[in-house]
Amino acid sequence: MSNLGKNLLDTAARDESHPAIRMDDAVLTFGEFRDAALKVAAGLGARGVQPGDRVGMVLPNVPSFPVVFYGALLAGAAVVPMNPLLKAREVEYYLRDSGARIVVALASSADAVVEAAGTVGIDAVTVSPALPEELMGGEALDGAVERADDDLAVILYTSGTTGQPKGAELTHANLAGNARTTAETLLENSPDDVIMGCLPLFHVFGLTCGLNTTVLRGSTLTLIPRFDGTKALSVIERDKVTIFEGVPTMFSAMLHSPDAGRPDVSSLRLCVSGGSAMPVEVMRSFEEKFGCIILEGYGLSETSPVASFNHPHAERKPGSIGTPIAGVEMRLVDDDGKDVRPGDVGEIAIRGANVMQGYWQKPEDTEKAIPDGWFRTGDLARQDDDGYFFIVDRKKEMIIRGGYNVYPREIEEALYEHPAVAEAACIGIAHPELGEEVAAAVALKPGASAEVDELRDFVKERVAAYKYPRQLWLVDALPKGPTGKILRRAVEVPEEVGRR
């Protein structure tokens, strides 16, 4: 049987009293985690969820997340995790596109989800942070519903620079295999390890490298619902965290915390960075201050996510995303899919058991992304003589703000809803802490008027808080190519905004 949820049953059978999930004073043992998840599985079934149905989840990093996630898997459903910061119009799209049967949200912040669910015409179940008791009323399921390797486990929404967000279809085999390889060859985690759970679990990095590897190997995951550098340092000391996983902005926040140097962080044996490029100076300073090694890697939602890494027992090259993990192949190709010459820059193409099945109900996008069994990432890189990959640029124009993906098209679409806007181009500008900041140039319709603050607030009401453009300026017209397409890369940033 291939149900990813079976890992929880197996680990709980080995040691049900071992702490699985911790959040401050709240602790769930593996036995309690298993029992709660099996009750959620039955509760979902009682609400009409069948194997193969999609279950929406809009939860932060609280104990209810892993319980609902594994409960849905055990019931044979596929999970659609969403960022709790999303607005109603965004949630509505994900629910409608995935055909979700039900959606689960945190009671204290469920307004947008309840509104979206009502519009779509499905039930929204609101739960507390500690346990999703609203789904645990009846008998527990007696085991995992059988699933095949290629059955859908998770749909993770990701956007290109054009069109609507696409749902990456990750199977039970995709996620189970990536968690196993991550645990065995990168983290080398055991029940003695405490993993810091500050990466969002609704994001594939936190889901696979944090939650799923913890469950597989019987470690402990200690959760922080909202990241804060000072809080993270205190939790490392309190819970004796051994593995810290984060995006570069998290490392930077801890490094620059006023408390840096006070808490005892000597329990840390490994730090893992991904999500965006780690500045070499941040890596050097962090390792010097906290006395631990940082291993940087690379992956995408479409690759479950881990594709390459600086491996623990191999040479580490700062600034590199390392070499492919076991079972994964990576090569650099030109626009025709042919290998580039050694030393040349090419697009990273990936093949392996970690690559998604496709984009949910989008066969044309799937064919374009995986034309020949190799997934085209849209990331440009070069490879050195030792086989290590170095990211050079993104072919896609996605912005990575503090580890979160922001897709220009989505922001532009929100701007176009304003009656005064004729043209909009969203771009990323350099930011010392966040890596990139979201910015937008806007041209107004003839005779129309709108203030910069008005436009910024207009977008802010329509997209998640991390997405709206902090920098926005008005222009007479935007640069265009020969076909009339707006050229984001040719947008000039005013001096007062700067590329910081």
C-alpha cells in the first residue's frame, strides 16, 4: 500500500509515547497524533469525502495542520494546502479549480475562507489551533485507505507569469520518495532529532523536509506559527532543536536579532536553506556566530520539492545549489531542449521520481512543462567541472519576496481591475533583507487619475499581504516588444525607488 499517511501509523506503532508535534507548551505524541488523524479521517468520511476527493486546508503552523493533513491522507483524499494570508477571491479560485469537496480553516481567521466556500457552494469547517475537534466527533478509522503510487496526495498551486495559478499534482510516491531521500541522505534524522517547524507547512519545503520527514523517521517537529528571529532562537534553546530549516530571510532575521548570542543554540547540528539564493555573506556570518553548518539546496513545488543539495558528506560550495539527490537527474538545456556546452548557461531540466504527475486539469501546460519526460524549471544555471549547479537567473519572472513566491501576472491582474489603470508591469527590485521587494509601474488611461497610495491600497485589498507592491510609480507608457507585449525586464526603476 502506498498511502503516505501510513508512515504515521508505522512510526506510532514503534513508539507511541515519543513527542511528535510541539508548539510551546502543547505536545502531541505519535500515539495521540495517530489517533486524532484517524478520527479526522472518519470525520471527513462522515461529511461525504470519498477517496480521491480534494480537501482544502487553510491553516498556519499549528498542531491542527499535521492532524488534518494526515487525516485527509488516511481517508484517501488529496489535500489542497493554502496560505492563510490569502484573500477570499484567491481562496475561491483554488477551491473552484481543484473541485474541493470541503475546506478546513482556523476559526480565528476564517472569514475569507468561509466567504469563498459559500461562493463556491461547499462546507467550510473551522477548527481550533490545538486539535481539529470539530472533525473528530465520531469513531476513528481503523487504518489507511489504500492508495496507489500514482494516486494524487497533494495539489500545490503555483503560477507562471501568464494565466491563472496551476495546481501541481504530487502523488503519494512523489512525496514519500522525496521525504525518504531527504531523511536518509541529507538530514540523516532520527527520533533523537528536533526539527524546527517555522517554514510554512502549506509550502512544499516545510511539508516535505519538515513534517513528512519528521513523521517518517519519528523525530519531533516544534512549530512556530509566525516566524520571528528572536522567538526562533529562544525555541532552539528551549526545545534543543538539532535541525533548523529555513529560507535565507529567516537566517538573516536570527543573525540580526537583538538576542543573537544570548540563547544557547549549541544543540544545532545542521541548518538547511532553500527557497531562494542564500547570500554568501549571510551564510558565513551565521555559521561563524552560531557554530553550525548551512547546507543549501534547490527544488520547486513541481519536484516535491528537493532536486539538488550540497550533501552532508561531500564538498560544500557556497553559492551553489549542489548536485542532484539520489534518484534525480538534472541537466542544462537550450530553448530546443538540447544540452548546452560545458560551462554555458542553460535552463535546468529535471527528471526523476520527484517530478509531479502534471498540472491539475491543464494538459497543455503539462505538455509544455514536461515535453519529453524532463521538467523545465524556468531557472537558468551553469554547472562547474565537479557537477555542481549555480543558479544564474530565472527565466520566469517570478519574484521571491522573503521566501514567498509572488507572480507578476497576478499583481498586474489586480491592478487592471482598477478603472483608471491602462497598463501595469510588476517587477522585483533588490531588497537587503527580503531578497526582493514587489514593485509596479502603472500607466493610466487617458483622462483618468489615480494616486499611487490609492492604487497600492486597491491591490492590498485583493491579494495576500506579502504580495502587494510596496513600491509603485506612474509612467506615461510601458516598454513593449515588437508584438506589443509589455517587457517587464525593460521597465526603468525611478532613482528615488532604486534597486536597493
